[in-house]
Amino acid sequence: MSQVLSWADISTTGISEIGVRQQHKPADNFKFYSNTYAANQTIDIKASHGFRLYVLAGSCSLTVNGQELDLEAEQFIQLKDGVYTCNTGSEGLSIVKVFNAKTKN
């Protein structure tokens, strides 16, 4: 089961795209994708290999293995490859997905 973790557990500064990038070094080993979504939308997040999802702003409900997990700003989760349904909150959602570029399937 994937566990929702707090940004404060790994950093003493507020969450940002730069801060996320600083957690993953050397940068050449990782691919970063930033996305912003409008409020109250249903989106699918697809990945062919595992990744970490950081919530920079807003909130969402993410379906993982048939269970809904709530993520808020300054939280993150490690996910396996697959398709995840995400319902954005009333304030929208800003995320960064991080993939290990050295991982091969």
C-alpha cells in the first residue's frame, strides 16, 4: 500500500518545484514533469514505471489499488507504474511527478 508522506519529513523549507528538484540528485538521473489542473476535474495520471508525485498546491483524491487517498499541498506519495484516477479539489491542483531516468522495464 502506498503511503502519503509529508514534505516536512524530508525538507525544512516550503515545497516548490526547485525544492523537489533538489531532493533528486544528480538531476540527470531523473525526469521532472510539472502539471497544473483546474478545480473539480477528473484526470488520469499514467506511468509506465514507478514515480513520486508531489503536491505543490491544492489537493486531490487519488485512487490507488481501489482505495481513495487524499493528498494536500506539501504531501507526496511513491507510486508504481499504472493508471491513477485523480479528482482535483475545489482550489485546483499543482503537482510535480518525478521519474528515475535510469530505471528500465
